[in-house]
Amino acid sequence: MQRDVAVKVLGWQSLSGDTSGTKRFSHEASITARLAHPGVVPVHERGTLSDGRPFFVMKEVKGRTLGQVISAVHQASSGRWGELGGWTLRRMIGALARVAETVGFAHGQGIVHRDLKPPNIMVGSFGEVFVMDWGIARVIDGDEWDPLTEDEATEVGPSPGGTLRTSTGDVVGTVAYMSPEQAQAKPSLIDARPDVYALGLILGEMLTGIAVNGGRPHHQLFGDILRGVTPELRIGSGGPPIPEELGSVFSRAVRLNPSERFVDGTHFGLALRRWLDGDARRAKASELVDSTSSLRATLDSLRSQEASLRAEARATLAELPPAAPEALKLPGWRAEDAADALQARLERLEGTLFDALRGALQHEPEHPEAHHKLAELYRERVVEAEMRRDDRQAARALVGLRRHDRGRFRSFIEGNGTVSLETVPRGAVASISRVVEVDRRDVLQPFMQLGPTPSEAELPAGSYVMEVRMEGYHPVTYPVRIDRDGHWDSAPSPFGDRGPLVLPLLGDLAIDDVFVAGGWSPLGGDDEAPEGLPGVTPWIPSFVMKRFACTNEEYIEFLDELVAAGQGAEAAERLPRRVIAGRDEPLFELVGSRHRICAGPALGESSLRSPVTSVSLEDAWAYASWRSARDGVRWRLPMEAEWEKAARGVDRRPYVWGRRFELTWANVAGSRPHPSVEAVDVTRRDISPYGVVGLSGNLREWCADPYRDSGSVGDGQSLEPMFGWAGDNAGLYCVRGSTFFTRSAPARVCARFAATPGERIVNVGFRLVRSYPP
């Protein structure tokens, strides 16, 4: 037939006066031929050679033993399961499952192998798996001759080669893979379950790389088997991990009580198949999870590109006046458009990322890496939503985080953080109130006492206000924001220009002075605020801000002193004025040596306690210089970052009173029947977390810095205040706040506007600040 075959011939020594060897050889040929199964090498012919030796002809199997495969795979594995020539743990378990199915088929035919071990299992060149050497197989309840009968095996003991031999020297089993009942050499006790025991030991060898019962003298091992010592898996140092489910299969297969094992090879094989099916699902899930690594890297890269494009757009447009030609604005517009396109792509890719991870969980519901990556994504969403004070989106993201977290983000989910308070001098105490929303606005609820400083406390995530007190010093209102699993620290400035929270000495603050403690200050990030800035967190040194905007009364005092000092011309130049129907009309008039508000309806309900309006930026700086000389301290105009911090504190609130808008809480359009400016001490609800009044309505206010789309201070930078007027009337300068006729996004503290410094605008006033310590 032009094919190669294997011929098995009985050796001469087996013919020397003992018929049992011939019988056993004939028995093996019969059993092998009888098992018509793909896992048993087929027998083509049997007979006797001319010299009297029996033979049988089988299919030739080219390959290696399962023992050689196990050794090779473990040599390639260190700490995790490796692969060698296509062989992995999964493929080895698949091969053993086929062995179990073959043995299970034999069990169904009433045949027990009784000598299963890795050297008796061949793996063919094309993936075939064969169970070899059926020479001592037993036919249960059959008429066939049994190679191990009670009368032929009365003397049983270990031999140096690891096999058991009868008194006549016939091989009847291998000690290292022998069940306790087989070791007793009682054929009546033998059924399918000794084979199951051997299959379990082979599985253990696959999982550990070493024979479960190896490494001990055979007489000791045989004694342990007879005493019923339970086999245990021995994991070598640095060996790959054992899948829990396979460890359970091993434990059940090698139980001492045969009735507690798998019934036969078929059921053992089914247990392996269940793991293989699950492993296939795990492999598909892992493939999907692995694919997200490059996707996440792409997302991070695109986010960086988007941020760079937006920064480029802001920088380009910030250098241009609003009336600049279109051609000069085009580069900035195109950078913005490119950033918008990247944002749309980012949203699509993020959706793909979520879909891949959720798809992995459909294949393997408990895939740890898929849960971990989804938990990370939901955690990022919680942080972003809470930064925007979007409670609804934060709650949704928190539900997703709880669903997928497996313990890593437990403290984040619990929502606790810590606060450290250090003051100069030390020894101050603080009462901590929690910021909660009641009737749509933020109010303070007493929470706990802290002190003396330096001190530390654990707080649930949220916004708080500390009232820091010490004898001989002014009390300080100190808002803090505790992030989930975060830490708020009143540590010294990293820029070396300020210490920790410096308490102002009694007498250093006037009754209408408000102290604003320095520190890292979240700014911007309100997408609904007109011309709002992107979210940044710069360091803003401590400063003092006037509780109220400069009033008509205060500004008149300034003008009167100019007149008294013989500077009447300058006083006339500094008069607030507006243009009505083409006429330049001053709002104040000089009567004798003193100024007063002009009679008539020009200012509506304006009074001495109303904020001064229709003054230029240069006028405001002139007033600050005069006030500095009078008070003996260095007053100046606020930088817009200082103005915003004084208005909203440190928790990114969109309004001074919280996150919800109420028309009647600030003097804006529609809040009263007849829009007009109000006195500064008609407070309504327009009071900031620090106690500054009137930052949400009534009038807008000049700031010291030139108007830039990117603001005057970047993320992680320290604010550098301006201490005087540079005399530059070119360009635009910042104006912050809302007015009594503002209709577009009224009262939002992040709203920004621009004006030329020489303009006197009917709805723009100012207030003063000074650095502290000076």
C-alpha cells in the first residue's frame, strides 16, 4: 500500500517459558484493535513471525510524548504562561481533554487503561492525540483474560524503575500515577475511576511542570499511596499561576474516595471542556481589552493636540483687537475649527472605547482588566462632572464606577478626602461648615471643629468654609474644596513669595475690607459664560478686596480733595460723564468747593451710596493712587483672576450664591420693574463666599489687566498683580460682572468683557484691592 507502518513484536525474553507475556501481548493487540476511536492508534494486522514471535501492525505515529510537551511549555513560561511552537496551557488542556474523551470511550466499552501517564500519550505532527500502551488494560465484567488477576499478582511491591511488578516480573502499573485502590492489586476494586485519578495527576503535572508524586523514592511513594496520602499541587517559585477552575478539577479527580471523583473519563473531559469554553470567551475578551490600549493612547494624544490647538487659537486671537481684519483672524479661526473637529473625533473614539470594553464583558462578565479600564473611564467622568458641579452627570458616572470597580477606587467612591490647615502664626482654631444647597442656593451647615493649627481632618467630598480664628487677629473666611480621595493643603506657595495662611493682625483690616486667602484657585471652565476662559488652576497670593464697589460718595471725596489741593483742572477731567444725544454730560457738578450729584433723572435712583459709574480705567487708577496716599496702604485695581476668585471661591460655582440661577438674587435685567443702579448695600443674595457684595449685578467693574483670550495667568502659574497705571490707552482691558440691564447669561461670575481704557461707560464702575501681606 506504499505507506509506512509500525510493527510491534514481542521480545525473546517474554517467550522464555512464561505464557503470560504472550497472553498480555495478544491482549494488548485485541484491546487496541477493539477501540475504534480517533484517539487510539488503529491496528491493521496481527500474526506470528517465522521464528514464533507474535506481532501486530499499527499506524505509524510521528510526534512526541505529552511529557515532552509539558516540559517544553514550562521551560518557556516564567511568571506567566508562555508559548512554544504553538503549545500553550490552553492547547495542553485541549489535548488532555481529548485523552479524557478517548479514555471515556474505552470506559463506555468496559475497558480500563490502568497505566495512564504522559509518556503513554503521543501528540502527532498534525495535532493528533493518541493514548498508547493498552497492555495492562482490564475488561470489566468481560470474559477476556486479565493481565492482573488475584492469583497471578499475590506479591506486589515497588521496583527501582517506578513500576509495580508481580512475582514473575510483569509490569502492572506506574507508581507515580497509581490510585490507592489500584495499588492494592485487587482487580475487583478496579473500575473507570483509577483512570480518572491518573488523568488528575497528569493535569497537575501540566499545571505545575513537575509530576505531582515525583521527587520521592518509590518505596516511600508506594507507602504513601497505600496509606491514602492526598496528592497536592506543588507550585515552583516564579511558576505561572494556576487557573482556579482547573485547580478544582484536579482536586476532585484525585480524591481518595473513588465515589467522590468524576465517574469516568468522559465526565473529566467535560469539566476540561467547560474551562476551555470559558477560556475561549476570556481570550476574546482579552483581545478586545488589549485593543483598547492603543485606542486609549490615541485618545490621550488627540486630547493633547486639541488642547494645543485651542491654546494656539487663543494666543493668536488674543493679540488682535476685535476690529482686526478677517485675514489676521483666519489662523486663529482655523485652529479653533481643527480643535472642534478633533473634539468630535474624540467623542466618537471614546464611544468606541466604551463599546469594546463592554463587548469584552459580554464574552467574559468578570474580566478583571475590562472592569478596571471601565472603572478608570467612569472615574474620569465623575471628576469632570463634579468639577462642573453637574450633580446629575456625576451621579450617573458614579453608578458606572460602582458597577465596575473591584476595590481599587473604594476610597474614591466613599468620597472622603483630607484637609491640612497651617497658619502663621500657629495655634489658630477653625470651625468648619459644609456648603449645602437649600432652596436653590448654597448655605453653610456647621460640620466640625478643627485646631489648633497645624491640624488635619478627613472630610467627605464637597465644598466647605472654615472660619479661622485666633486672639489678636482678624477672623478669616477660608473656603476649601475636598475632592474624592483628594487632599486640600494650605501649604506655602511653591513660588517662594508667600507662606501658609497668614492671619491679618487686628487693625490691618477696615470694616469694609475683605481678606481673601491665597492658594491654588480654580478659575474659568464655565462654557455658558460669555467670553469665558478655559479651566485653569493658578496660584493667587492673598489679597484684601473692598466689600463694596467705590461709591459716588467716595469718589466725590476724591474730587473735592483735588479741588482743595488746587487741582481743579484734574478734578474736572476726572468727572464721571456720559454722552447723551451727542452731548457730553457730567454726572457730578461742582458747587462752590464741593461736588454733588447732578439734579435730574440722569442716574435714576442713584445716590451717594450707589456705585460710581461712567469713569475711565485711568480715572479708577487715579482714585486708587489718591486712596493709597490717604490710607497709607497700596491700593490697586484687581486682576481679573483676583476678581473671579473673590466672587466664586474655590469650587468653580457659576454664581456667587451657588450653581442655580435666580433672577431676584442680583440686580440684573428683569429683577425689578424699572431697571436702575442700586445702592451698594442693597445686598439681596449677591454676596460671595468671602463676603464681597455686588459682584453679580448692578454694575460691571474695571480690572487691571489687558484683555486676552487666554487670560493673564495660566494653569500652574503664579499671578503677578499690576500695581499702577502704565498710561497705555491702546488696546482693550478687562471688565467683569453683570449690570442692572444684563440679559445674556446674567450674574455668571465667569463672564468677561473688554473696553478701551479711555471709555467712560454708563454700566462700568470699579472697586479696590491690595496685596496682603504688603
